Amino acid sequence: MAYPTSPHLASSAPDPVMQPVLAFQQAYFTGLLQLQQMQLQMMTAWQRPFSTASQEVWDVWVAHFGGGVPIDA
């Protein structure tokens, strides 16, 4: 998955001494944001089979005890 990128803040720093600090800060927080996005994707991928199994159990219960075939919305 491609992540959006922003122009480097380090190149727009008025003081050349701050350029390495800003470049490190931007790289650090960009990495943290990408890590958080990957964690969210892994969590949703991990929960998807449980959601499908739960829906299947619910459909079987409705068909058996609810008196009919479940209607998929």
C-alpha cells in the first residue's frame, strides 16, 4: 500500500542547522504513522474470520429457531 508523502520539512527550514533535526523528526513520525496503519490493518485482517464465523452461527440459529431463512441485508 502506498502511503501519502509530504514535502520534506527539512528543506524549508530557515536555519540550516535545523535541517538534520527536522529530517530526523519527520522520518521518525512518518515511520510511527506507517507502523500504526500496519497494526490496524493486521488487527482488522485478524478479526475478519471471527466476524464471518459469528455471522454464520447467527444465520444457522435464525434458520433453526427463528422460523425461517435469514435475510441478508
